[in-house]
Amino acid sequence: MARLSDIIESFLKTLINEEEGAVEIQRNELASKFNCVPSQINYVISTRFTTDKGYYVESRRGGGGYISIKRLKTGCAGDYLMHIITSVGDKISQHTCEIFIHNFVDYNIIEDREAMLMKAATSDRAFMEVPIDKRDEVRAAILKNMLMSLTVI
């Protein structure tokens, strides 16, 4: 007999496949459907729908807890982006960030216009109100968030 966690995982994967790679659910509604507590849903999502397993999860507290689960793109470009996301770390300099963005253009992952926007969003000029010692942290978070959006189907 399958465990409840396995059943919930299977149900969510079926929904994701039916919805062409993305699903939006409410934590409380799903818990009610499976006659379990919402924390059981949190457990399944946090352990079985991770970026290293090919999923991107966004959640919002309140109102039953809205959750969005998206399957990440696979293949050469998606794998490369996931490698960069995991290797960036907590900080990145503007110069290193620009090198990555330039490489994304060279590898045909993004277009020149997207590169210009990414460079503008991660430049020191965009962080004038951010303390100098925090800029590389903010830049890393922004870059990783932009790259995650490129890996979502």
C-alpha cells in the first residue's frame, strides 16, 4: 500500500502533466482532498518538488496557502542554467555577472536585448540605495531569480 506522501506526489505530478508543466493549488484544499493536515502537503512539496528534481515552487502564506509548481526545462540549456544557479553562491561581483550574461548570449540562451536588461538589473547603478557591502549578495539573488525564470517551462 502506498504512503500518503507518495499518493499526494503522484496526484500533483499528474496535475502538472495535464496542465502542460505548471499547476497552481491551495494548500488547504489539497489537504482536505487527502484528509490530511496542510503541513503534510508542505512536506511533500518541499521534499519531492525541488529544483534538483526539476521543479520550481513558489508559495504564498495566508488564504489557504497558494502554491505554484512548475516543471523546469530540461536539456542542454536548462541543465547549464541550473549549474550556474547552483554555482553562483551567495555573492557575485558585477564583473563576474556580466561575464555570465555575455556567455548566455554566446550560447544562444538569451538574446542581446535580454542581456542588456539583465546587465541593467544587476549593475551597481541599480543598487545605489543598497549598502556597498550588500550589493554582491543582492546581485546574486537577482541573477539567480532571473535564471530560474528562464528554466521554467
